[in-house]
Amino acid sequence: QVQLVESGGGLVQPGGSLRLSCAASRSIFSGNAMAWYRQAPGKERESVAVISSAGLTAYADSVKGRFTISRDNAKNTVYLQMNSLKPEDTAVYYCNARLRMFSGILSPWGQGTLVTVSS
């Protein structure tokens, strides 16, 4: 049973924008916080943004002011709007659910979506 499906990645020039989407199963989305992670080549996966079930948000310092996380509870979908993209944002982006904003993940990882920032 697939619980998380990420989409929206692609190739974008530095300074450009992308909007990622993550469609989640209702059982994993409803009432939980949702977070975006990324994993760059040769690096560990890191958390970049999280949104609580009530809409509170938190961001990694590296993306603060450039990325915006949001959720549509009716569609069981979480989004990541990425602006002013930099080459160092290049990574595979994943989403996952958390019981609380800063707790561990609840689901196996999806396939992710690749974001490449390059001129």
C-alpha cells in the first residue's frame, strides 16, 4: 500500500521556483504533522520544513525565507513552494508524516522527487 507520493520536481535555473506536492493516504495524513526532507548526493537525509495539523510551521535555517510549506486537509496533500532556488538545493525531496512536529517519521519513505538546480 503506497502511502506517500511525491511529485513536482525537475530541472530549474538558479533563482527559479518549483512547487512540490505530496499526496498521502488519509490514514497517515489526517491529524498528523507533515514534513519535507531532502537528500543530496553523498549526504544524509535532512528535514527542511514541517507543518502541524493545525498549520504551525518550522523550517531549516538553510531554506527559511525561501521555502513555504502548506497543506490541504481536504486533499490529504502537503506542498512545498520553493523560491530563489540555489544549486545547493539540488536533492531528492521526500515527505513523511510525524505524530508531532518534531517527532520521528510514521511511514516508509516514498520514491521522492528529484530537484536539480543548475544553469
